[in-house]
Amino acid sequence: MAVITFPHSNRESEPVSNADRVPAYRVCGVRVDAHQVPSAVATVIESRRDKAPLAVHLVNAGTLSLARHDEDLTALLNRADLNLPDGMPLVWLARKRLGLAHMTDRCYGPDLMLALLGEGRAHGLRHYFYGSSPEVVEELAVRMRDRFPGLEVVGVESPPFRALSAEESGDLVARVRQSQADIVWVGLGTPKQDVFVDSYRDKLGAALIAVGAAFDFHAGAKKQAPRWVQRIGMEWAFRLLAEPGRLWKRYLVGNTQFVWGVLRDKPVLVD
């Protein structure tokens, strides 16, 4: 069994093992790990077998457009344990520009979540949901327990819409550690959720996975784009039509900046 040691990370932790070494590539200055959902699931499960902390981000055109103008976000992502390709443009770049033939689909956050919730049961994984509104996160827990009998949800929490105080942060760490959660699912929106994952990675004793809108989708609060729309890379248009006032800048400006970033900083394979 090959060992993924994450040489790109300056974290001090035990290496994460997997059946094969997964390549990585750089887009807009950010390392992207060329996982598909099955290999990402296997990597997270292996990390919990070793009790290794893990910072996992789902990156797409929107994330990378923000990182192009934010050195702190770029550095945060590049020291993460896993940056998973959540957008179809990242899949197309990997296949057509870099020859990564195994990249046939994106590592979509909502799909990753369902796969880990389901497969994690056989490994006794314990889950903590952190983010969104109280109504959404409570409904998420109810629906996921119904969908996956035997699922262990050991914490459900909606944080305030502001930075936590030092006392609140300490209380959160204590709650999560007491729950013995293996995976903390973080649904706060980019880049807030990415900052949270980076900040708490070494404090909670768990794998932290930033999954954005997955909470809303799986709780039934928002409608997902049809699968065929996702596969042709047009989920952004579906979501823009659903929430134009909130998302127009993210997609119309962000997508343009992403394309410009790819043209200026051509994607390359990295060690």
C-alpha cells in the first residue's frame, strides 16, 4: 500500500494511506488533489483509522477566483490536507490539459457527504454537523438518520453569524472533543468555511470537511440542479437563476476571473 504523505502540507501529522498515490495539479496557484469520490472516501476513512486530523476543502471555479486575489486564502488551501475538485472545469482541465484519464467526474461535495455517511457506518464513524441555520441543520440530521439507518450523528450546531469569541471557541472545541466526532461537516459558505477548517484542524481531533451548500440540498432547503445539468458544467447557471440577487457576483464575476486565471497561470502537475 502506497502512502500519501502530503509533502505539500506543512502540517505535522501522521501520513494518510490509500491504495494508490493520487496525483495533484495546480490551478490559479492552488493545489488540487485529483481524487474521485471513492478514493476521497477511502482516504478520509483511513485517516480516521489512524486518528489523524484532516483539513478537507471542496474547490471549484468560485473558490479559485477568490484565491487569485487573496494570498491568505491561497496559502490556507495550499497547506490543506486535501483540496477536492468540486467543479467540472477542474475535471476537464485535468483530463484534457494534463492527461489525468481517471478524472471522469468531479468530487462533488454533496455526493462525497452521502458516500461517507453511508460507507462510514461500517467503520463506526461519528458525525458532527456544523453550519447553516438551526432549522436546516436539524432537518439535515433527521433526514440523514432516516436515509442511513444506524448513522451516528453526535452533534448538530448552527453557529452565530459572526466570529466566535475566545470563550465560545473554547466551548466549541470542548463539545466536539467530548462528542468524539470523527468527521465534522462544515457548511458555512466559502471562504468562511475554509477559514474555519484551517483554524480548527488541529484542535478538534477529527477530519473537517467544508461542504458548502450540501447542508441546504440534503435538508431540502434548496433544490439541486438535475444531474445532466451538473455533468455539462452548468450547475452555476441553475443556481444563478434560483438566487440571482445573492449569486450573480459569485458566478458572473467569479467565473470570468477563473477563466482569466487559467489563461494566465496554466494548470500544471505538481509533486
